[in-house]
Amino acid sequence: MIYKIRIILDAEEDIFRDIEIEDNNTLEEFHNAITQAFGFEGSEMASFYTCDEEWNQDEEIALFDMSDSDSDVRLMNETSLDDVLTEQTPKMIYVYDFFSMWTFFVELADIAEKEDGRVYPSLLFSFGELPDAPPEKNFEAEEGDLEDNFDEDDDFLDSYDDMDFDENWN
């Protein structure tokens, strides 16, 4: 089967690419198609993240295993597209270049039959120009988000005496 997928840059202006790719391709092959479609060199770290309908990030699927221990990191080259992107779970998040944090919303738009003579993956449609720098992200909490978790009488952050670490560790 062929997946038709829209990849949207997380920005105020509309910038997206529509790609068609075989459902059994790996996420690494999909990553390569995305970087080519948006004009990236493809040499930076990247990850896909599974998510729910509201785009709440869940499991990471990394390009490389950068962990120090024997962790169970899912890797792009070991994960096929149809393992994580289905009609029931049609959304993912893609982050390219962890220093710049280019963030994209990935959504399965359609599933079609493979056409003889067509080469996959292929770029179906391109809209908008990629800016020179990634859009700014606002990582500030909404007003009231933090206040709800602490009482005004909490002074545990004012004193290190009761904490179990050496404050001069470095």
C-alpha cells in the first residue's frame, strides 16, 4: 500500500509537503524523504514521536541510539512506517536538528494502491518556503500552571539543608 502523508512545519505561516511512500518503508527512509522535500542536508539528528489525536508527544523513535546504557530505544531503521502510522493512529511529530528544533506535524492523509511504474517515495505537493531559521518556540508556562502545584507557604526551595545532595558537587 502507498501512504500519502502531509508534513507541516510548526509555524504560523503554512509550509508543508505532501509525500507518498510505501507503507513498509522504514522511518529512516521516510526521514530521508522529508529532509529532501524540505531541502535539509540530512546530516543532523532527528526523531519521530508517536502522539495522540491532540498531538501530545509519546514514544520517541530515534535516528541513532545515543544512550549510554542498554536501553530500549526504538530506531528508525528498525521501525516500518505501518508499525506506527495507521488509520487508527494517523499522527506523528518529527523533529529535525535538536539544536535548531525544526518541528513538524506528520499526518496520514490517505492510503492508496501502489501504481506500476511510479517511483516511491515521491514528493506530491510543496507549499511555502522554508524560513532561514526555525520558528521561535515559546516554552513558558501559562499563567497559573505552576502556582497550582505549590502553596505559598512552601519554602522547601529556599533551603538545601534537608535535601540529599551536596550543593557544591561541581
